[in-house]
Amino acid sequence: MAKIIIVGSSNTDLVVKANKIPMPGETVTGGVFTMAGGGKGANQAVAAARLGGDVAFLAKVGDDLFGRNSIERYKAENMDISHVIKDSDTESGVALITVDEKGENCITVAPGANCKLGRKDIDAAAKEFENAEYILMQLEIPMETIEYAADMALKKGIKVILNPAPAAPLSDTLLSKLYLITPNRTEASQLSGVNVTSRADAERAADVFLSKGVKNVVITLGSEGAMVKSKDSCAFVPAHKVKAVDTTAAGDTFSGAITVALSEGKSLDEAVEFATKASAISVTRLGAQPSVPYRKEIQ
């Protein structure tokens, strides 16, 4: 099995499950509160580790209650956290999440220490790049850090996977270095300029990414499934029908799962099928990291 490096954010999620998501100026009462580990980087690292990946996680947290609790959680997940750094000069990242009765969510994030994950932290972890085959990143850390890590990965022959969430402008230089990009429908629309409302739209959006040098594109379409496209092929993988409780970590579970499957030598289509199963399980549970399934559940 190939080693996976995951570079990204670490947050603590403060979640309220309510009947509805409030409108501006509205207060909704009667919700149920939970607190759980989150952050797209951490969610994907936990997903990859639980699904059997050989994972090294690179992140930054504050030297506070949230940060210390996060590190303790990561220790229990059977992944290398020697490069999860405690920064005493800033607070840990926090996300405020409201989930409605249909499982849809609204999220506000205070990134805290995630904003301070920088080049020197990537350099400090350079030895991890010597034996890895894949690196997985998201967009909750500075873009400069993402681009720097992608450069280092490319020099070492590591395949770069980017989950472009939350959506932000991506340079053509960065796109040209990607082995795989995994946007959802909304992110694909924002980044490609194609309004993705159908499979045909998803194909056109994927062509935009491919034209900029991305080797492979997987666009997730929620309950409809996922579209897989490369230069020479295009396929559609249907979703598994489940009753959604909370979609918070569905995309993160998907990205972690697809990276694990690829690290095991599976084809991209096979990896997407595996990731679709994992994400289907995750939406049936409340919370980000608590919803992430284990390998035995997929099998």
C-alpha cells in the first residue's frame, strides 16, 4: 500500500441540529447541540486512516483546549501526526454548523491556526515526501502553502489530489500539477464557469479542468452519483440510496476514500465506486468525523 500525505485544516465543529436553517435575523430554537472533530483536512485524514490508508497528516492547531483535544483524537486514529503542530500564538480553528431536518447544512468557520500553516511547516515535513505516492489537499489553508506543497510533491513524483473546497480561485499553474481534482457540483460550477445542473454540464465543466492540464476529474453530484472524466474516458457512477441525516463530511469522506483506493492500486472508476459507498454511509450519521465509516463497514 502506498503512503498518503494529507495537508489541511483541523477544526472543532460546534453543531446544532434544528428543524430548519435560520434566515438572516431569525432565531431558531429547540435544536440539539454536539461537539466533534472537523476541518476538511482532518476529516479526510480520519477517513483515509479508518478506511485502511497509510496516512501522514500535516496541520496546525492552537495550544488550547480544542487543539489538545484534536491531537488526542488523531492519536487514536492510527495515523502519523508527528507534523500536527501546536501554535501557542493563536487559537484553534472552529466551525459553527447548523443542520436541518433534511440533512442540509450551513457552516461558518473561524480558521485560527489553519491560516498559519506555511512553507516552513511543509519543509519540516520534507522527509514524508520521500516515500509517499499521493498527497491530498483542500482549500482551508493558505493557497501559497497548497501551491508550495504541490511543487514539492511534483518534484518527488507524488500524485497531487485536490478537493477544491471551499471553492476559491485556482491558478492555471496549480491546476496543471493536479493528478486529480474532486469538486462537487457547486464548486465545479464556480471554478469552471459552467453551471452544472446535469451530467452533460458536468462533462463540460470537467473538460475545462482537463484543458488546463488536470489529468483526471471527478465531479460529485450528491444523490445522483459522480462523474469520472479523463482525456480518454468518461463514466458515471450512481449513488447509493440512503436516508440522509447530515451531509457535513460526505465530500471529505469521498476524497479520503478515493485516495485510499488509488493508493491500493485500484483504477479510478473502482476508486470512485469505493468512495461512493463510504460517503453514502457517512450521510446517515450526525457530525463530521463521527460519521466517517471504517473499512469493515464498506466491505
